[in-house]
Amino acid sequence: MTDANSQEKIQKVIKLVAGTLDVPEDELNSDSSMDNTPAWDSFEHMNICLSFERLFGIKLDMDAITSATSIRALASHVP
């Protein structure tokens, strides 16, 4: 994955997560996660994963859902 491609994927995921959590995009970055984003709880994580699947047209398996708890980790699943 090229650096520009990686940044593009991260920006797409930031936009998705911000929209799902109803927080401004500028409050999130590649290091944002369930651990440091108060609005990102387990319920919202499922909403993020469902939105992710719809947006990117892929199905996340249970391993991906449980491990993709950050912007960077979600971006690694973007096709």
C-alpha cells in the first residue's frame, strides 16, 4: 500500500467513523480508537462495522470486527 493510498483510506475511514459517531472529522485521526474516543463504545463499534461493510461492499468476519477497533485497523481492511 503506497503512502498516498494509505492516507486516502484513512481519510475515508475517518469520514465514516465521524459520521457514525456524529463527531467532527477534525477530532479524529489515524490513531483514534475505542480506547481514546469516548463516543466509540461497543454499540457504536457495531454501527461503524455495519456502515463500513455497506460503504466498501465487503463483509467483515468476527476476527476483523473484534480487532478493527481503530481508524488505522479499519483502514487496513479497505479494499
